[in-house]
Amino acid sequence: MPEDASPAVPPDVADASADADWRQVVDASARGPVVAFVVSATAWLVIGSLLALIASFKFQFPDWWTQQAWLTFGRVRPAHLNTMIYGWISMAGVGVSAWLWARLLKTRLRGQWMLLLSAALWNLGVLVGTIGILAGYSRAIEWVEMPYVAFAFIVPAMLLVVASFIQTLWERHARHLYISVWYLGAAILWGPLLVVAILLPIYSGIPEATANWWYAHNILGLWITPPGLAAAYYFIPKVIGRPVHSYHLSYLGFWTLALFYNWAGVHHLVGGPVPQWVATVSIVFSAMMIIPVIVVAVNHHLTVVGHFEKLKYSPTLRFVVFGAMSYTAVSLQGSLQSFRYWQEVTHFTHYTIAHSHLGVYAFATMIAFGAIYYIMPRVTDWEWGSKRLVSLHFWTTGLGIGAYFTALTIGGVIQGFQLLDPDVAFLEIVDDTKPWLIVRSVSGTLMTIGHLVFAYLLARIVTRSGERPEGPTYFHPVPEGTFAHVGGDGTRSARVPSTGEEATSQEDR
Amino acid sequence: MTRIALVFLGAFAAIAMSFTALTLLPRMQLSAIEPTPGTADYTYDEQLGREVYLREGCIYCHSQQVRPEGFGSDLKRGWGPRGSRPGDYVYDETHQLGTMRTGPDLHDIASRQPSRDWHLAHLYQPRSVSPGSVMPAYPYLFEVKKKSNVMASEVTVPLSADYAPPGDSVVVATEDALALYDYLMTLKLEPINDGGAQGASN
């Protein structure tokens, strides 16, 4: 292939500039699909945030908007979950993955039309599904509430992504497959299999409950988590400019995740009316998840050690490192809470809601933000309009999720211990959760503000609005040479003609 | 190609194993399970009410699983005479076990609160019978009409003065509200005396 005559470069070589040209070709080939998926995802993020706020404020004002059936809590809340999972994070994940996939395989992204069609189908599916839930057609199975017809769009959309990825893989020029490729490849296999498996019309009663939690936990662990880890494995060494701490450990991390994670989900039914062995198996594997988590933690965090000052400047690094730290936290917390004693306290409480947001938001969503901050300037050949707004986005979402998690965790633990004490009247428990739920509404508002800021920034960069910003976007003036290896020393934009077809960055893997 | 093929193969094998173990095996193991005493298939009205329960998302605040003796305090709270068992759910096409207790567990609600007047008033305006509750009101499951227009077949909801509609209007339950009540009355656990052994959860 003409765009890449370079030999496979080991991923840990932050080698530079000699063969920059193929990267422009790769970035240009990914432009349409990446923009389509990222913009769609962000639209769902905003919609999902508004649904979340409606649901949350209903705890402060239970008689607000009760005349309209479609605005009742029990419909808005699953609509929020489904737009966030299948709209926001899935589509953002595909957008980020598509770019990573082509970059790491050192070849043009193939099957752009398939990806564009996929984005269209995906949007239609989530739209139909969300309207279906609000209109009263929910299937009332947690994480699979959207009516079947929504999946008639989403499953083909997923298969189109698979087809495009396989074709790109087939035409690859990289001989060495970096660990991120492993995660992404496994995820595009797991995602469609999971969805098809849960749609099989073979479940009812208790077996449906075990299938339900096998699925719901795996959508998080095998579909949403791998792109997050792949991105962290790519961007942390990339932006810092040093190889991952231990490349061999990353293999161990991948295989232990692949083998252990998918058994863990049924810990949601510990103490429930399921066969004893099912719950026990889940607890065992949840505990074994400590291995891949520690491995990934060692690799991500020890790569950052000694380079913390770079978090001050780079939006990508700041978001991604925030996400990587959250991954360690959420996973260790997950292993801990599967144990019977802690499950007895925390199950059925707001603690679980805090935990799931630590995973989907503090980990996956923050990494997606960081990745998008890196990718968009390269595929649009434009820069982010305002470092102040990027900073506002970081602090509103970072503090927002921090307050959200802290409040619901404390409130949930109190709620859990009160539930265990039969002398505490139920309405007293309800009353005691109210202050924590106010914090949730406030922090949710903060995050939503961040999402609107992000959506605005994205709209500006995609439409290439305003004056062309000077140089890459950093929070503070960067000491010379800090990010030279990623073309981030200010030369990126300066050297690049604004015709759009030329270089967007000169040093990349 | 060999290494990426290995990744795909390994990933596939991993998920195939857990799928078999965690979804197909429980299905086989529980396929011959007998319904527990008192568990019956739903009538037409009860099924209709169950669909209202699914549609309105009751599951997001109410579980339907009583924890067994020695795990949690459900029995001491009077939420049921025993822990729930797989046989309680054999007629549930869509399971509603739930993961959240913003409201109390409902698996034995029919024993705890059988009053139709209470349930209808509670659905129309939870705070009229349960002060401090954060449950949403469901006015759209009811009709407010003039007393003189109420037909003999219709069910009027008794409400305290604070929550009753003004003037000579009254609140009348729709089919959906009545069906939902019928469904709630199927949620009843009969005690079983087998030492809690067979089929028990933990």
C-alpha cells in the first residue's frame, strides 16, 4: 500500500517524524465515520443527561410532571440508561475504536460506507428504542429495555462495524499488533454475540434473571471496558512519550480479563432465589478479577509516574488518567462488593448506582472524552476553540462525578445498614436518603453543564468555525519540547496547511 | 494472522463457556421445577396488570425477592413468611426480581396490604396514605369526574380531604389501575415447612 511503506514499529518506540505521511492518510480515511459516530454519541449524551436530570429531580419533587405517562420516573430512568449505554458510550466507543484501529494497523480505514450506514442505523435504533420505552413499550428487563424493533437496527449496525474492522484488519500493514488491537478485536466479537444471546426468546423466570445479569455486566465489561482500556493503553504512553511500563504484563491483563470477567455478572443475584452455585461462581470470578485489574493498574499508573506535571497541560492526558484511575477504583470496588457480607449491606441501595456510574462515567466516559480531544483535531484538521471551555468541561464533569459518587456511596451504605435493622421504619430510611439525592441532582446538573460545553466545542471543531486556533489546545503554556513527540509543541498547526488533506500531526504510532 | 486469530478464538471460547454455564445450565437445572404452593398462572386481568407494572417501571424501585433467613432482615421486617424460591416465578415470562429498594420489596405485598382502597389511593397519590414517600403519583391511571357521572360499575377512590378533588368531583380508577391491583394481589408467598432446604436459595 502506498500510504505505508514503513516497517512495523514496536509500539514502545516513540520514534518520530521520518514517516509521518501515512498518518495523514489514515486520519483522512477515518474522518467521516469518526465524525458521524462521535457527533451522534454526543447528541445522545446530551439527551441522556436531560433524561437523567428529570429522573433525579423527581426525588425532590415527586409530584412534578406526573400527569404525562411518558415522563413518569419508571420510564424516564430506563430511557436514560439506554440512551447512555447504547447511544452515548457505545457510539463514542465505536468512533474512538475506528480511529485507533486504523492507526494501529497502519492502514486506511476500510468500508467507510458501512460505518456511515452503521451510524445511521444505530441512531435510528436508539431513537426508536428510547421513544418505545417512553411510550410504554419497555421490555422491563434491566439493560435490555428497548423493544425488539430497536435491536433490529442495532444488531445490523454492529455487524457492519465488524465487517469494516475485519476488512481493515485484513489489509493491515502493521506486523506487530499492539495490545489495544487485542482489546478492540475482542470487543467487536463480544458485543454482537452478547446482544444476540440476550435477545434469544428462550428465557423466563429465574434463568432469565441469571441470563439478564450475565448480559448486563458483560455489556459493561466486554463491550464498554475494552475500548476504554485500549484507549488508555494507547494515549497514556503516547502523550507522555514513554513506553508502557511492562508490555508483557499487558498480555496477562488481557487474557485474565477475557477469562474472568464474563463470569462475574451474576453477583447481582447473591442472596437471591438462584441456585447457590451460580452466585458462588460469580463471587469467585469477581474476586479473581483483581488480577487483570492490578496488572492494568501497574501498567497505566507506573507509566504516568514521574510525568505528573504533564497532566497540567494536556486535556487528553488529564481525562484519560482520570479514567484509568477510576478503572482501578471501580474494579477493586466491584471485587469487594461481590462478597456476601458487603453484598448483604449494599445490594438494593444507591451504593450500586454510585458503583455503576464510577464504571460507565468516571472510567469509560472520561476516557472517551480524552480520546476525542486527541482524535478530533487530527481528523478535522482544526483545533479546539477554547482551552477555558475544555477546562470548564473537565472540572464540571470531574467534580460532578466525584460528588455524585461520594454522596450516593455514603447515602447507600447508610441506607444498607438501616435496611438490615428491622427496628428502623422504612419511611425513616426513605427520609434519610433524601439529602444524598439532592447532592445527586446538583452534581448531575454540573455534569450536564459540562456535556453542553463539550457538545458546543465539538460542534465548533466539526464545522471548523471561527478563526483557526493557533496550535494545539493545552490548559497552560507548555514548556518547550514537552509534547514534541506528538507534534504538540505548537508546530502541529503551524506547519499544516489548512486545505484539510495535508498533515494533521507528524508523529504518531 | 495467527496471533489475532488466537485472540478471536480465545475471546469466543471464554464467552461461550460463561454463556453455557450462567444461562443455559440454570435453565436446564430449573426446567422441571414445580410451582410453589399458591403460585398459579395469571388470569387475563392479572396479566394486564402485570403489563402495567412492567410498562411503568415499578422494578426500578421495588424488588420482588424476599431474602432468606440469615441474610438481611426481610423476614423480620414482615416482608414475607420465607425467602423467595425459584418455584415462585415459574409463570413470570419477564422476571421482575429487581436490584433496588427505594421502595419496599413487593413479593408478599398481598399479605401485608390487601386493601384495594389503600392501593388505589396510594397509586393516585402516594403521600395521601404514606406521608414522606418519594413514589411518583400516577394520576393518569385515574379519572376525575363529577359524582353524578359515575356509573355503578366504576370504582371510586376514597381520598382524605387534603388530596380529594374539589367540589362534587371524585376520583375513579381506570381499568389499568384495577388490573394493576389485581396483579399486586397475586404477589403472595405461602409458608412452606420443609426446613427451608430444597430449592432454597442460600
